[in-house]
Amino acid sequence: MRNFPIVIIAITGLAGCSDEDGQGARHQQAQAEQVQVVRHQDSAQILRGHKLFLQNCAVCHGIKAEGAPNWSRPDANGKYPAPPLNGSGHAWHHPQQALIATIKHGTARLGGSMPAWKDRLSDQDINDIIAWFQSQWPDELYAAWQRMDQASQQSRR
């Protein structure tokens, strides 16, 4: 929602500038509607998630979830460093269940170096951490993730 006021101002300012058949104004309206995102986390959950993230995840993923330096290139051991979770990496490409599984079970089984957290973090803790790092994502990115996550849930039914 951080960019929502900017989008509204831009659309309002451009409302008078439309092409002859009005397609430009309709396109701008559609874009404004796409940016309106309903997030299902509350502020208490996000605060808990941030605290848990700092205690358990920040050492590898960075205090602001920015990821390790050179996270997109394998290190000397051939493993990828911790990616950013703040929306600048690829975490948003994964549905909720995959994010949960990655945190619970780690990535060692996939050749990665992230430890399993299932014995140290409860399901609620894991969901709170995910809620916090998702709160860092721009609305457009969160909306794309939400559509992908819903499609993933429907395909499992």
C-alpha cells in the first residue's frame, strides 16, 4: 500500500489526458484496481515476525531481508548464499506451502545450506516470519504472488 497514494495521484492527474476512444483512461483505471491488494496479516503478526526474523534469519538473510552479497552466484562450495526475502529476490515465486516447507525442512535435501527450523520454530512462528518479509514486498509483487499462490492451492485440490 506504500505506492497506492502515488498511483492515485498519477491516475487523477492523467484522467483528463485520454485518447479519443477512452482506452487510455480505462487502462489506467484497471492498473489502479490491480494495485489494490488485500493483505491478510495484522500488525501484531508482522511485529512478531520481524522479531523472530531478526533472532533467527537475519544472520544469513540480512537485517532487512536483503540477502547475502552475491546471493545469485554459487559460493566456493557450489552453494548459493541466502537470497533476499524483501521482494528483490525470488521468494515471491514460491507458493505459501513451499515457503513454509523451506523454512521447516531447510534446503540441505536440495543441496543448499539452509538449516531446518521445524524443531526451533512453531507453525505460528513460521507464518509470522513469512508475514513480516511479505510485508516488505511492493503491492504489485504481493498481488502477483497472491494470484500464483491461489492458483497453486487450486491445482492441489
